[in-house]
Amino acid sequence: MDFLNGKIKTLYFKYLAAAFGSALITSIYSIVDMAMVGQYHGPEGTAALAAVAPIWNIIYSLGLLMGIGGSVLFSTIRGKGDGQERRSNEYFTVSIIGSAVLAILAWIVIAFFDQPLLQFFGAEEHTLTLAREYVLPIKFVIPCFLFTQTLAAYLRNDKNPTLATAGVLAGGIFNVFGDYFFVFTCDMGAFGAGLATAVGTMISIIVMLSHFFTKKNTLRLVRPANLFRKFREISVTGFSTFFIDIAMGILTILFNRQIMTYLGTNALSVYGVIVNISTFVQCCAYSVGQASQPILSTNFGAGKGGRIRETLRYAIGTTTFFGIIWTVLSLAIPNQFIRLFMSPTEEILQIAPTIIRDYGLSFLLMPLNIFSTYYFQAVMRPKAAFVVSIARGLVISGILILLLPAAAGANSIWFAMPLTELVVAIYVVCMIARYTKQLSTERKEKHE
């Protein structure tokens, strides 16, 4: 695969297929777990795994911080040519070192402070017991979850997206069947779901590591010069992608607390389902960003603005398609989503349609806003990516979640994310147009 000369349409859709499969199966770890635990334990099981959701956000986001941040720089350097393979591998090495350090820190926190952590995330009484049962087997393999994200990003940039997908797919398939076997056949409940997830991620990372024994592998561990400076560059470049997942955790905490204050456990159970639908939508957006990023970064390094603009057109078309599909599904079949993830009571079936339809309006613009952070990172505009991720993940969304219930009634909280995505999308469209125009100018000047 030639990022600099190959046909953009072929490259993009080949990478999109691989990235979509990888992102989708990654989401299955938490989604299938919630469905199985919800069916086994009822609404309390769904609420318990909603409290666990921020932990996934933290772990995966740390992997993305090192993986996306480092691989953007890796591909940009390779796009410049001039035999800089060793220099690009310095960033790969620093990403691996950074991932190891962050994995150890996350491991310590989750292993020894799971109870206060889950209580902070909204678990209480019986939901706390179920959440801790689920997390117990996962404690032993925390680094595996983080490294799958880092390695998948580099495999895509090292022109082996198929293996990245195969690794996640192998673990995901085990998780699906393992969930049913451990949860129901072995009657393990929430603990069984956590066990299946833990084994599944170990399978994923073993498959991905096989890349280093293939002839196409160009990733090497080398002694990096200016390790701390490179770590800072990787962190700055990858921060926005990192914060998207962290933000989902922050928003989940804010929603959990506000929902329990104003609406109660039934509404929290419905929100647990929304978290999973939103995870699917985010996965669609991630797949577009991850498919585009290697092509965008390499061509940005080579100064090929025309190829960047062509890739951008395909990406925006894809995000528009995903946004429409998920919005329509949320409006059309809300209670089907509820039945998928739990054995609902009549009261839950009565309140769920309005909640899911109101919140689901945010899915129309979410894929575009998330993709934009990948685009801004790939063309070395980290400040714009930072603004998008902070605005939608903390500032605008956080203010609306806290203020809407008090100002406009409890149920107005469900409009916090649709309003956030709308405001952010206006900024995104303006910035994409601005930077794309600058690419056009730079390209023209280069020809002149």
C-alpha cells in the first residue's frame, strides 16, 4: 500500500473496513458484557456496568494517547522520505515506553482503589457489589487493554491494518462466546463477564504481536534521542484523541450523579443503554479517523495537499452517513435497544423512548466532531483538536449537564449533548474550511 501514490478511494475504504472492524469489536467488550450482565442481573446489572464504563474510558484513552499521538508523528516523518526510518522508530519506542509507564500507573490505581473509584463513578449498594465482581478478573490484565490500542495504531501506520483488526476480532469473538459460557452456563454472573473480557484482550494482544515476526514489519525498538521531548510531542499530538475517551468517562460520571439526584435508578439504567449506543456511534467515528489518519499524516509530511483534500471528502461523506443512520435508529426503535441490553420493567419501557430519542439527536453530528480531532492532529493543528475535545467533552457539555436540570426541569438533561454537538460542529466546519484552504494555498505556492 502506497500512501503517497496509491488511489485514495481504494486506500481509504480498505483502511475504513479494517478500522471499522477493529473499533466495532473493541466496543463489543463492554457492550456484550452489559447485555449479558443486564440479562442475568436485570436493571441493577446494567446500572453496575454503567458505573464501570469510565474505567474503560480511562484505560483505552491512555492507549490512544500514546498510539495515535506517536503514530501521527511516525507517519508524518516517513512521508518526508529522506531515509528517516530510524527517527520515526524513535517515536515508536517512546510510545511503547510511555504506554508501559501509564499501564503500570493505571494498574496500581484500579487494582488497589477499585471500591472508592466505582463509588465515585456512581455505583452504590448492590450495584457496587456487582461492579466489583466484574472488575475483579480484569485487574490482572489492565496493561493488555492499554497496549492493544497503542499497537493497533502503529500496525495501521505500518501498513498492516488487517492484522490489527484480526487481533481485536479474535479477542472479541472469544469475549462474545465466553460471556455466554461464563455468565449463564457456568452461572458466574458479572464475574464471568469480566473473566471473558480479560481472556479476550490477552488473545488480541498475542495476535497483534505476531506483526513483529513478519517481513512487512518496519517497527523497531531503538534508543531514542531526547526521550522526554519526544514524549511531550507525542502527548501534545495525541491529547485530543485521548481526551475524547476520557471525556466520555467524565460525562458518564456527571450524568450518573445528576440522574441519581433528579431522576433515579430507572433513568440511570436507561442511560447505561445510551452509553452503549453512544459507544457504537463513537466507534464509527473512530473508524473514519483511524482510516484517514495514516493517509493524511503521510501526505501532509510529503506536502501533497490535493490528496489530503480528497481523503477529507471521503471522510466527511462517511461521517454524514453514520450520523444519519444512528439518529434514525434512535428515533425509530428505542425500546428495541432497551430489550437488547436488559430485561426491562414496564416503567423502564415507558420512560426509555423519550430519553433515547432526545439524547439520540446528538448522534447526527457526533461522528463529524470526533473525526475532526483526527484530521486536525494529522495536519498538525493540535490546538484546534484540543478546542474540539475540551469543548464537547468537558466545558460546554459539563455546563449544560449541571445547569439544564436545575433551570429547565430534570428531563432537559437529555438535551445537553445534542446542544453541545451542535455548537462544536459550527466551530469544526469553520476550522476544517480554514485549514483546507491553507493546504490549497500551500500546494499552489509549492507548484509556483
